[in-house]
Amino acid sequence: MTEREPSPSQDSTATSAGAAPSAHGTHAHDDPRAHERHYVRVWAALCVLLVVSVVGPMLEIPIVTLLTAFGIAVVKAYLVVRFFMHLPLEPKYVAYLGGVALFFMGLLFFFVAPDVLKHSGRMWSNVAAQSTRPAVEGDASDPAGLYAAACASCHGAEGRGDGERAPGLVVRPPSFRDPEFWATRDRERLVRVIRDGGKAAGGQLTMPAFGSQLSAEQIDALVSHLESMRPPPRRVTLQAPAPSPAAPRAAPLPPEPPAPPALAEENRARRVGFIERRLGL
């Protein structure tokens, strides 16, 4: 029997079939240095994100803190998807499902977060969240005891911002003994900060709200105690300028010595002659 020569179509099929494994083998055995470079870039990006996550909240600007938190989350998610999940190799419907899931997660967060982060609103009250923080023990008639129970751990026993928890805070508590603190504070603002937290008055984010733990009478008594720590205003005493020392007086001139008798007689004769000439005598 004679062997039949393969047709051109069969030859091309065999050639493509034989080339496929080699192409697959090329993708399967990529250069390992390329993966190492990816890992180095991911590590550098994570280091930058770490610095941003620390510096951003220290600015105490709510919008910057919010953008920092969500921006870091988005960048980390991108790094995971790009370098570790290999989504380009998966079917397209996997990416579509992931996008839909993220969309509904965003809706869930933005519609539920206000009820979770706040304790009360116009038409509702989060009783469960309020009950998690027990009321501060103390009577309005004892403001010093209220301060010791609610404030001394951060602001210090004497209100100098040196409490036992102060070193662990991102922003150190202010000192109630500092005149600069009282330059921008009044009683109304202190009440609002204690009741609603530092964020409500544009202050420090580390100051929590005590509206669910202290009554209005307790807050008023606490503010009075804080005002008692206010340093007295500095008194400026105006003093009259010291008189300048008097200039030393010049020593009196010594008296002229008396003229000799002959010279005195001569001078007298000259004066008499001058007068007679003037009178025409």
C-alpha cells in the first residue's frame, strides 16, 4: 500500500496543534523575575499607603480622613485584583458579578451607615448603641467628681492634658490651664463639644461625645468646673517713665577782682567826660 500524502489542510492543522503546546509552555513558564518586580512594586505601594493612613487623620479634617480611608481601601483592592486574583484569565461574567456585588455593598453602606454611626436623629434613636456606653456616675453638685470620672483619664487631674491615656492618642488633649485655649472657647462651645463630641464643633476628632452618658445638668456643672481652671487674665501695669537725671549745674564764675584805685579814678573821669560831651557842657 502506498501512503497518501497529507493534504494542505491536515498539514496546517498539525502545525497549529504542535505549536499550541509551545505557546502554552511560554505563558506557563514566564520569567520569574517579572513576578519579583511585581512584588517589589506592591510592597512599595503598601509602604506609601501606610504613611498616608497615619498622616491623613492627623490633619483632623473630616473630608481628608474619609478620602484617606476609602482611597486606601480602593487602592489595596486594585492591587489584590491586579496582581493576585488574575481576573483577566477568568471568564468575563466573573468580573461582572464582582462589580454588581461591590455596587450593592456600597448601597448597603451608604444607606445603613448613618443609623450605625449616630446615636439619635430627628425621628429615631439608637437605644442599643447608647446603652453600650454606661452613664457616668456622679452628681451635678460634685463637678470635680464628674471631671475625675469622665475627663481626667485624658485631660489629667489638673486639666493640663497629661492624663494616663493622653500618650496613646493621635492628637494630645489641650490644656485647660493654657490662655490660648480659652481665647477661642466660650461656654456654649464647651457644652456642644462635651455633648456632641469634638467633631460637631470642628475640634479634635479624638474627643468623644458624652450626650448619652451625661445629663444636661451634669454637663453644665462640668463646664463650670472647666471654667474654674481658666487662668486669670494677665494684668499689664503701666509705669510712669523714670525722671531723667538733672543736668549738673555749671559752677558760678568767680567775682572779678576790684580794680586798683588809680585805674578806678581814671575810669570815673572818662565816664564823666563822656557824659559832659554828650550834654554839650
